[in-house]
Amino acid sequence: MTLVVLNRRNLLIAGGTVLASGVLAAGTSGLLLPARAEGLAPTESMTGGANNYRKGAPIVERIGKGGFVMSGTVRRAGDGAPLAGQRIQIWAHTVEGQEHEPQSHGATLTDKDGAFRLEMPQIIPIFGQPHGHLAYDSGEFKTVFLRPIMRSAKDTSLEAHFVLQPA
């Protein structure tokens, strides 16, 4: 574990990277504080993210036969704390169904570290772009819709990260 004594000179020399690197910092009081992502801005909803959203999609172990992995994290705006037990809905146009069909939707919950993972069928392009849809819709925080685009239709995974602000 690294311990860094924070004073004006050390902070200026490090350019603030000490706080972003996850090390423990000791201020002039000697108090040990875990580094945090202070002022972390909330995620904005993406255009088209809510297309074909189905309120209340069931929590599932897997969507369809699987083969593709959608994963990410959910953190609180401001301090960046991981949010456990948050519901993330996922849907897409896949080899097993179109994004408006019920079998192409499912939800999962974040673990204690704010991470989520859900296996689903391979995403295929629609309107020329292979993309997924994700929604945070639990209600405790503001609803956010994401529509991340894959680099290639051959990709077998996609990550999306949420930073949420209170509702």
C-alpha cells in the first residue's frame, strides 16, 4: 500500500494524480483517507437509448441462449461510490430476436462492487450499427438510457458504465 503525505508542494508536483490513482492519502492532520473521485459527473441519457424500452422487464439469469456479454458498473455521482442492488435493463437486436420483442429484453442487478454482467445472444446490426441498449430504471436515482455502439459486429462483448444522481 502506498502512503502519500499531501501538502501543497507534493500535490502540485503530482498534478492531482495521487488522488486519482487509488492510493491512500495523508493530509497535514495525519488522517488516512481513501482516494475518491470527487465531483464525478452523472451520466447523461443517450439519444435513441430508450427506443423499444419495456418497463418492468424481468430479472433473468441470461437472455436467450447467450454467447455475447453485456457488462459494466454503476456508481454514484459525486463521490463515485459503487451502487449495489441496482437494476439494469438490457436489450438489443440479436440473432434470436429484434429489440422490440420481449425475448430480447432482460434485467440484472449490480453486485456489491456496483458491477453487472448479463449474457445474451450475439448482437447484430440494425440501421447499419451493431449496438445495445441499457437502462437504469430502479427509481432511487434518475433514469438513464444508454445506446453504446460496438466497434465491430464481430465483437462478443460490450461495456457500459453508469454514474447516477438522486431522483
